[in-house]
Amino acid sequence: MAKRGMLIVLSGPSGVGKGTVRKALFDAGDTDFQYSISMTTRKPRDGEKDGIDYFFVSKEQFEDNIQNGKMLEYAKYVDNYYGTPIDYVNATLDSGKDVFLEIEVNGAMQVRANCPDAVFVFLTPPDLVELKHRLVGRGTDDMEVINKRIKKAVGEIGMMRNYDYAVVNDEVQNAVDRIRSIINSERLRVTRVMPDYEQMLGED
Amino acid sequence: MAKRGMLIVLSGPSGVGKGTVRKALFDAGDTDFQYSISMTTRKPRDGEKDGIDYFFVSKEQFEDNIQNGKMLEYAKYVDNYYGTPIDYVNATLDSGKDVFLEIEVNGAMQVRANCPDAVFVFLTPPDLVELKHRLVGRGTDDMEVINKRIKKAVGEIGMMRNYDYAVVNDEVQNAVDRIRSIINSERLRVTRVMPDYEQMLGED
């Protein structure tokens, strides 16, 4: 049996650039992990293919999946469901391939509850660290605006606590390089490689 | 105050090539962490300088340091003490610089007890994974030799459990690249970067 793959979850506040970073990571072409295809109840757009862009299903099918514990995570936006089918992820992991999920923060917390040994990466806006300095320094916003932005930033920091790594998206290529380092490094974790060694030496 | 640096510990079975890998890592010249200088009671060899190659001290001074809890880890080989002075490591970490220790497995376990948030990297011999296959496959050793080597390998695996990462030293450059990934990745750990964010937003 192949060693089980690793589940990598990329998430972060909306608007931080998750999709752009994920696309750049996969477009580089030197990754050997699988991007997880989402399931949705929205209609395919022109050119979108079932099983490639999304798994397109009916609302009834999706709700059946939820009922039967077949969704690793899901959410409803406007009138449509979006989510990650658990069977697809498990089959890929069981084949020994790592799986990459790019999802919203609520979905990531659902995955955390189901898969504590996944790797959770939080993408942060570049201005989070410098936010306060910049807001106060530029002197153009009134205190109400500054306080609102700081409050939002503090909320984002609160979410970050539930993740393993924080990657600043200052430039897409930098963010991609950081995520690559994390993945390479996590593959060397003793907890992940130990089963290989044990099996090899017949300790099982 | 600068953010406290990170302590990186490289260890592994004797003969695995820890010193060679450490030297290649530092010779690359693009590291920004500090190699920890050991303290020893042995006499300086030709060309060795105090405070550069080692801190050279008397046996009485070294034993005083042990008594006063001034050694992060130490061991005695033949008639000489070797160890890591805790003040030097702490001062470097407090200045915000990461510190790199390359030490024996017993020393690493002492550091683990004192600094649980350090990063522990276990360098493994390249033949550990393939050991059994190779030993049986080549058919030149009798079973006594094979069993002895396997027993040693199993013992080494037992030590590995106390580390965070396992790096196979198949080729020095590969091992160096892996350690570099680990260090880059560990710098992005939420537990390490969180204090920065909190301080920036005045949550302290």
C-alpha cells in the first residue's frame, strides 16, 4: 500500500489572493500534488467541464451528500452550494498523492475538525503587518476608518491562530515560494516519514 | 525589542555526516543564522582561535559552568568536555538571530528538555530506508551481520522519534536544501510570527 498523501489547506480572508496564489503554484508545473476539485450546484459556465473545473451536481444530490457525511467541508453562497467531496480527497490521499485545497476560512475550520493532521496555511494581506503604521502614518483616514480596519485586522489575526503557517502575500511569487518551502518541509516531518521507516524494518 | 530568534538543532547517529552538512550549509554563504560556538576543555590545535573555533576553557571552569546551569548541553569524550554555553545561545537568540547547533544525539536530548520550541532535525544515513532490502538483496553478509545492522538501524529510528524532521543525507547538497526548506518553513509558523502581529496591533 502506498504511503498516504498529505492534505494541504490554503485559506485566508476574502480578497487576499488565494486563487491567484494557488493558480501560480499549479501553473509553475513542478508540483506533484493534486488540486482538489470542488463540487457545486451552480450551472456550468461556458467552457467549464464536469470533473475538471467542478463536479456539477443538483441541489438534491449535494444535500444528500451533506446528510450522508460525504462533504469534507461546504458552504452556501447566494443560492448555490460549494464544497469538497470527501471521497475524492480520500481516494487521492490513499493513492499516495498529496492534495491541495484552496478554500474559505469557514471551510478550513471544518477540515481542521475532520483532518487534524492536514497542513493549514493562512494567507495574509501584505498590509496586515504594516497596517497600523500605515494608517496612522498617512494621516488621511479619520479615526473611525482606522479603527474599523484595525478591528478587521485583529479579527483576521484571531483566525490565523487556527493555522499552522502564516504566509504574507506581498508578491505572488514570494507567497508561492513560501508555500513550496512549507510543503517540502512538511514532507520531512518525523510523524509523516516514520511509518515508512517502520514498515521498511518490519516493525509493523 | 527584537523578536527572539529560533534555535535549530542538527543531530543524528555518529558517522552520518552532520559536520559535512553543517559546513556545506554555512559555506553556501546565504544563511543569516549564527553557528553556535562550542566550549571545550581540550587544548587548541594549530590555527584554532578562542571564540571562533571553540571557547577554550579549563576543566575547572567547565565544571563550574555545569554546576551553575550554564551549559545548554554537554558531554565528556575521553578526558575532555565539549558543550554549548547557554549564555552565548541566549544572547544570540535575544538579539533576534537564529542559532544553529550541530551536536550529538545525547546533547540534542538535553536541548530538547531545556528548549522545547527549538527545531530538531535528525540526519539519517541514506542506507537506513533501503537497509533491509540491500542487506538481504546483496546476499554477502551472514544473518548475524544483517541482524546486527538492522538492530542498529531500529535503534536509530527510535532516536528519530524525538525529532521534528528527518533528513536523509543521500547527497550533501540535497540534505542542505532540505534543511534550508525546514528553516524557511519554520520561520512561517503561526506560533513564531504571532507575537509580531500582536505587537504590531497593540494587543500586548
